[in-house]
Amino acid sequence: MKAIAEIQAFSEEMTAVRRDIHAHPELGYNVNRTADLVASKLEEWGLPVVRGVGKTGLVASLKRGNSTRAIGLRADMDALPMQEANVFAHRSTVQGAMHACGHDGHTTMLLGAARYLAKSGDFDGSVHFIFQPAEEEGAGAQAMIDDGLFERFPVDAVFGVHNWPGIPEGHFGVRSGPIMASTSLFRVTVTGAGCHGAMPHLGADPVFAVAQIVSALQSILTRNKNPVDAAALSVTQIHAGEAQNVVPTDAWLGGTVRTFSEETLDLIESRMRAIVSSIALGLGCRSEIEFSRNYPPTINDPEQTALAVQVMREVVGDQAVDAAIQPTMAAEDFSFMLRAKPGCYAFIGNGGGDHRIVGHGAGPCLLHNASYDFNDRLLPVGSTYFARLVERFLKRA
């Protein structure tokens, strides 16, 4: 690994910052303390900061030379609404909130890159450091875009990283094209006619209708969707009734759909609506379907991905970069930024959990797990990647 010496020397301070953020998690758009900390560090290093972009997001900018080219680097700041199982010194001090996805680490890595570039970076052009709220829920990336992010801070390309447990510590994984899926949620409500459970012929049973719908929805994946197009359709909730001898009036089911293309998502939603309506009608019931498209698929630009891979290999070596990693059905709202600008989103390995310290929870160190913790040994690696990416993208003529 070729971590920048100045960044490596700053690693202990980065660890302290990361653990401070971890101990004080904030949810959604309510990331005021985190944004205050980030802004104070950036201003300490001489970077001008614009607050309140997309409610509580912030952007710091740095310009060198005369080039009009510009690059954006993004980190997310929000935590998850879950109780932490770890009991080490930097555990969450906020009941029901936890940095269980590593956004504390992402923020700190970008801070480390900003510090180095402000003091020593050699480049010609502009870099915008984007610190975003509400990635987990609330589409904070879209909120920043809607607030004029790329009009106020124009960029030619935008980049981000996410730590990934299971990938070896400090290795990178990336691919051109789709790397993460879209996420959509659905709720199907079926209304029938309630009656005594001993006399079902006198009513219209919504529970039976829902049961048929659950099975029929899977036919979309096996009989309507092209087999080479990946997708997931999962029914995760079924709710109906209050008494065992009563056929209820209403029943509902809910779940999620994941795809790597808008076209596949269009097909699934269209077929879902047809199946739900037909089955409910055929069984004497009425139906309603709510289908919410939350985040689009995260699709990397081929040219910017190739550049990112070059930088990764310079930082960690050829053997530590998987440039054709398998995509994941998890979703990420950096996808909104990649719809607006070309760029690349990559994974940096959090390792297998051997970075655990005394007081770590008993559960696996996986994303969205109560025993998760970011691997602080990644901080100089991620910061170096961001910094070298800027210097390569904005290379002096």
C-alpha cells in the first residue's frame, strides 16, 4: 500500500475524529452536530464551506491553477435508527441510533483527503468536497441536487466509496455499469367482505386473495422477466385479521423490489399491478397497490471507472483491486448523483472483523448489524485514494 505520508501521519487524529462521530450518531437530515464538526475542521484547514445545501448538507471547495475542470468527492454523514451492541469507549451515546454502515468512516476519509489537498495537493482545477445527509432514508443526494448542488458547484465527474465487510482489508472492488440496485417498496391492500369463519361463502376472503397474490408475484421473475436481467421481488409483510374465527374485511402485504435497470423495474411494476387487480377481482375483492420508487440503480460510467481503477492500483497494487466485482442488490442514493453526472462508486474492504477491539459486540461485523464498527486502518487508504484521484483527474498539463 502506498498511503500518502502526510495522510498516514494524520491517521491518529483521523481515528479520533471518526470515533467521535461514531459516538454521536445522527439520523436523516438531523446531522447538525456532525456537520458542525466537519465544517470546523475544513475551515481550520483554510477551506471555505457552504452550509445548508439540501437542508443540512455542506460543500467545501478548493481551487488551484487556471483550469476550469472540476471533480466532486462525496461522503455521507447519517447513521441508522438501531441500538448498538458494542460497549467499547466510542460506542453510541444516543439511544436508538448507531453508525452501523460506516458513514462515520466515509466522512473521516474525505476529511483526511481535504486536509492533505488543502496543504499539499498538486493539481490544476477545482475540487468540491460534498458531505451529504440522509443517505439511509430521505434521499439526501437528491435533496442536494434539487438545491442546486451541481449548478452552484459544477463538476465534470463525481466519485464516492463505501466500506464493505468481507472484502479483504484495504482492497478495492468496483465495476463499470451497474454496481448497486434500485430500491422500490410496495404495499398491496385487498378489501373483501368480512364474515364468520364457519360461513366463508357469505363473504369475500381477502386473506385467500393475498395468499394467491404472493405466489403469483413470483411468476413475474420466472415467466415475464428476461432470465439474464437480475432482479429481486420479496414479500416481507402480510397482515390480516384479529380473531381466528372471523374472515376479515381487509388484508395487506408489503415488500421490496430490486433491479439494475429502469426497464426491468417498469416491467415488474406493470405486471404487479395487472396480477394484483386480476386476482383480487376474480375472487370478489377490490385492490389497491402503492408502488414507491425510492433510489435508482447505481451505474458507474466506464471512462471514470477506468480512471478510478488506475488510481486504486497505484494506491494498493494490482492484486488488491477487483475491477469486475459482483454487483449487489443493496441500494445507495449516490445513484442520484451518477444520474446527474458521470462518475464512479467503489467498495473498499472493511476486512473480516479482525480489527475488533475489546468491547466489540458478539454479532458479526456486517453492515446494518448492531455489532458493526468501521475499520480505522482504512482511513489513510481511503483518504489517499480520494487525494490521488483528484491529482490524477486534475493533473497539471
